[in-house]
Amino acid sequence: MIARLMLRVLLVTLVLALPVAAQDTPEPNYKSFTKASSQVEEAVAKGEISDARLSDMRAEMVKWRTTFTDAQGTNASQIETLKSQIAALGPAPAEGTPEDPLIANRREDLNAKLSKLQAPGISATEAASRSDAIIRAIDKLIRERQADKLLRLSPSVANPVNWPAGASLLRWMGEWIYDETRWRFTQPVNYETTRDNAPLIIGLILGALLLIARGGAWMARLTRWLLTKTAMRGRNLISGIVSFGQVLLPTAGAVMATTALEKTALFGPILSSLYLLAPGMLFVVLAARWLGTRVFPPQAGEGVITPGAEGRVYALMLGLAFMAYRLIEMWVAPRAEDFLGGAGELGSDRAAAVADKADAALSVLQVPLQVFAALALFRMGQLLRRQGHGAKQAEEADGAFRLGLLRWLGNALLLIALAGPVLGVVGYVSAANALIWPAVQTLGLFALVITLQSFLAELYVTISGPESRRDALLPVLGGFLLSLASMPVLALIWGARVDDLVELWTSFRAGIEVGGVRISPSSFITFTIVFTIGYTLTRIFQGALKASILPRTTIDKGGQNAIVSGLGYVGILLAALIAISTAGIDLSSLAIVAGALSVGIGFGLQTIVQNFVSGIILLVERPISEGDWIEVGGRQGVVKTISVRATIIETFDRTDVIVPNADLISGAVTNWTRGNKTGRLIVPVGVAYGNDTRRIEAMLTEIAQAHPLVMMTPPPFAVFVGFGADSLNFEIRAILSDVNFKLRVHSEMNHQIAERFGREGIEIPFPQRDVWIRNPEMLRPDYVPPAEKMVVGHGTIAAAPPARPETGEGIATLSDNDGAEEGDDR
């Protein structure tokens, strides 16, 4: 209770203190800013300042810009009040038009106060613009220097003349370390320090040896043991996390060894700085091996890519190469000129010669590492391409995107592995470094992200149960967020500065301006939250109406649905308007843009707008309602849903037909159940000629009156409609109390008519046809056609009788179905 009370008091204090703090915001010191900005502009114009000093100046300008940006909202509430007061006075009169002196004096007084209140904000805006321009100038200068450094041509390692420089650097480096260490060993005070710390040193050394030698093996054995526990829930997740101990334990051993060497005081600053880097170097190598094991597992089903020791070997090679590169960059390169030129002061000529020699030596040391790393990248790229080719046969598979990404990454690695060493051998060592080592780090980041995604999927399965899928929505979203979170790291890997990312984030927070309206993330989040709350309240209100209030009224179901749908549209519209107002989005500036777009949108969305308006008309006029049996466009069915754009009709075949609302408004629609369910049934009946028509009419009327669904008001009746080709035609005409049973009533009446006619001996005719065959003698087998005469010249020649055509060629064989004809057995 006491803790809760204290927490409440603290919250109240903070709430009360916030307005006071906002009111006590000091006014920016414009004099100091003017002096500082002038100095920075002058230094940037000269371009002779160091990169470190440029970064300090940029940080100072960023602070000033933040201060002025916060000051732009000074007196905002008072300014809005004054604007409202001025607007209340009405528009200013045209020039030369007199105005009441009291109103004119009041307008002048308010305008003077408004100008005075706006002055600090205007000054802050101007200063913020100046500081922003200075920041952009500094960023431009830094990028130009980075580009010059990247394209600098160093001594080529292909030239044997530069090889002695590398050997000289290694020799002098060894001599420096030897001389420094020998001197440290000759000092008695160092032995005393070592003797005093001997127990701690021995313990640290033993612990370091144990962890480095056996720590990784212990964790690997524990990981394999966990994987054998098939009944353990989450064993894959636990074993994966435990396996990271293969990296942590040896690294901890390296830290212990470094601490022990530092406690001895027997090693100088050069060697001390080297073994201080050892834990980080060991961590890089072991992490590369661990990631390679996670991505290229020893057994199928444990990793992301097909098992294979080849991938693990290439990952270890890349880790070793990157460790050696970082060692040269962080330990050798800063001391190269000292190793080659000595520690004393050098003349300008001598210093330039030493710098050139150091540059050649570093090129000789770095290019072989580039070639080694490029070889591993090339082989890794080939391996990833082989894995990625599976995407061609798995276009519909869940892992198609990942396999395609692997193929793309493999192609990129192949290009970098080919271009990087060529640039390094030619002499563009910095450009080669900017290609190869970021590619190595990108590969490591890619492996880390997919490993964390795998852990996240295993965590989801562990929490949700074994029946859950690893590719469910939540783990996929988590993996997507991990990928997004890795984007800034990827940008830093490829040369982006932290200042660049901060600047990008600042611009993102400031938002973008569209048609005079600035949309920022804060306004967007505010809009989303307010609209979501309004939308939720609307749905809750709709549900309460539909379930609790409207069923207790006398409104029919169609009217209830129309009321619920109409309130839903109104609620969504109000939620959108309130959200826009709360977010501070002024849509008046977008009026012209919206007017211009509305013309084009009107033509493009004409059909959609027409259907929308038709849907509103359907909900208001309610010519049809949900549950009505209608016929439209030759289709019959029951109205299932009436939405804004279309109406869904469920046919009697249990299929859904989507009908645009415009067709229901502009076309002919038959509503069988509108208002009531009564409807007329017509049953046609035919009897043979010779029957008593009065008797037939009476029978049909009795059958209609006997059915329970036939209404007696108006009474059913039978009519003699006419003489048909084969029958005397009658019709039963009756009004049903529920037209939904029309088909069943029709069927039942047909059954009763057949039974009654059968008892009364009344014949129901059916069509009969008599077939007359012309020239039947031609069908006899011995038929010979008469001879035809043909005139040739001045004489006549009797033509030979034509051959009788075979069956199927010219004359069809008729059958009397006695099975005696040829072909009857087919």
C-alpha cells in the first residue's frame, strides 16, 4: 500500500511539474549561436579541419537545431487565441473602405500583439534553418572526403618493389615489441607486482586454459545431450541457446587470460594493447563457427540450409580472415608509421617518405587477406546459389522467398569475390576493403537474423504447443520485425555513419509535407489510435443494437439491418473526422488538390461510386431486404448480405451470386416475398380429347381447395385455357400463404392429379407421330432403278444402271428392332 501511495504521489508530482517545466523553458541564446555558426561556416569553407573536429562541430549544430525546433512552438496557444479573436472581427475592409474606429483600433491592437508573439517562433525557425544548412554542408564535406579516401590509389602489391616495405614493417614491429618487453623484464618493480598478484594470476591462467581448451567441448556435449531428450518441451530452443556457450566460455577464458597478463605488469603498452584485443578477435572466430553450424547444421532438420560441412568451413575461413583484417586495422595500421619511422619528430620530407612506406606495407599485408577472404566468399556464393536454385521448383512452397533470397545473395557474393581482389591488386586497397569486408559482415548479419528467426519460431512452438506450426503468423511477423531492425545495422556495415541514421530519423519524425499539410509519425499514430477507438466503439454499438435493442422492436429484419449498417457508416465517418482533427491534420490546404483529383477519380471510379450510392439507396428505401426471395438478371435466390458495393444472393443451388447494387436499382427485380410471403401458383394440366371439360375443371378445383397451403381468399380455381395440338389444356390458379413452398405444393398437386385421373379413368395424352416413307420400293434389296438415257452427239446411248450404294454411304438402313438386320448386333 505504501509503495502504491508513493507511486501515485510521484505521478501527480510529475503531471503538475510538466506544465511548469514547459513554461520555464529558457529563450535560446541567439548571440552565442550566431558566433558559433559563423566559426563553423568559416571552418567548413576552408576545408582544412580534421574529421574528428568536423564531427564535434556537427554535434554542436545538431544541439542548436534541436533547441530552435523546440522553440518554434513558443506562444502557440496564445497565437491561436489571437487569431481566433481577429477572425471574429470579420475580414478586413478593402482599401479605401471605412471601418468602425473601435473595430479598427481593436484589429490593430490584436495584430500588434500577434506580431509580438510570433517573433520568437519566426526567429527560431530562421535559426533552425541556418543550423540545418550548416549540418548539410558538414555532411557533404565528410562524404567527399570518404569518396576521396575510397578512390585513393595505394602502392600495388603486384609490384615487387613494395614487398620489402611489408617485411620491414613486420621486422620493426617485432623489434619494438622485443625491446619493450625486455626492458619491462629488467625492472625489479614489475617482478614485485607479479609476485604480489601471483595467486590471482595463477588462478586466472588455470581458469583461462580450462575454459579455452575444454569449454567449447563441454557445451557441445551438453547440446548433443539435450537434443537426445525427445520428450523435453522446447529442447531445440534450449539446445540452441546452450550451444552459444561454445562461444561464450572460450571468450570468457580469453578475458581471464588477458586480465592475468595485465596483472603481471611484465608487458609494455604495445603488447598490452594487442592482448586486450585478443578476446574480441577470439569471439569473432568462434561466433563465425557457431553461426556456420546453425546455418549449415551437421544433421538435417536442425538448421536453415541443407546440412554440409563445406559451409561451416567457409564460415570459419571468413571469421579468421575478418579477425586478421581487424587486427591490422586496429593494432598495426595506427602504429605503422611509428614502427617504420621511429618515435621522434620527423621532418616533412622524411614524414612523407615514411607515410608512403607505411601505405605500401599495409597494402602488402592487406591484399593477401583480401584474396583469402574473396576465395571463401566465392565458394560461399556458389554454395548459396546451389541452395537457391531450389526456388525454381518451389514457387508455391513456403520457403520459396528465402531460397530466392539465398540465390540473390549468392550472386552478389560471386561478383564481390571477383571484383574485390582485382581492385586490391591494382592498388585500390580501400575500395577493395569497402567491398569485401562489408560483404563478410553482411553474411554474418544474415546468418544471425535467420538464426534468431529460428529461435523465435522455436519459442512460439514451445509456448503454443507441439501442434503449432513454425511458419505461423506470429513467428513470421517476429522474423519480419527482426529483418527491419537489422536494416540500420546493415546501413552502418556498408559505410553509413551514425549521424546519417540520426539525421534520417529526425527527418522521419518531422514528417513529410503534402499539399501544405505536414504528416508526421506522431500524427499518424494519433490518427490510427483515435480511429481504432472510434471504429471499435462503433462496432460495439452496432452489436448492442443488433443483439439487444432492435430485436425488441416491431421493425422487421430488413429494417434492423438497414439501421445497423447506416449507423456503422456514420460511425466510421465520424471516427475518421475526429481522428483527423485530433491528429492536427489541416485538410483545408488539400482542398484544391482533392478537387483536382476528384475529377480523375470520378471517371476512374464511376462504377464503384454508382454502386456505393445504389447501396445507400437500397439501405434507405429497402426495396429488398436480407432474407427476401428475389429474381434479378434471370437468377433467383435469397438475399444474404447487402453491402455498400454489392449484394450477395444465395441461389437454390447453394451458390453465392454477387450482384452490383447498381443492377438492383436500374434493372428489373422481382421480389417474391416483399411485404408478405403470399404468392400465386399456376399448375398446367392437359387431358385427352373426348373428356368432359366441366368435370375436369371441377376435379382440379377440388384438388386445389384441399391443399392446406392454398388460401381460400381469394379462392383457388381451375380454368380451361384452350385446345392444344395433343390435349385439352387446363390450369390451376391458387394463392399460397407461403410462396417459399411453391415448388413443393406444385409437386404435391401433380401427385394428387395423377392419382385422381387414374381412379377416374381420365387419360393424360402424350405426343404421337406417324412416319410416311416416300418411295418405299427403293428399300427392297432387289430394287433396280430405271435406265436413264444420255444423249451423245446425234445418237442416244443407254446408260448402265448405277451401282447400288453400300449401306452407310447413300441409303440408310431402317430397322424394325427385330434384330434381323445386318449390323443389329453391334
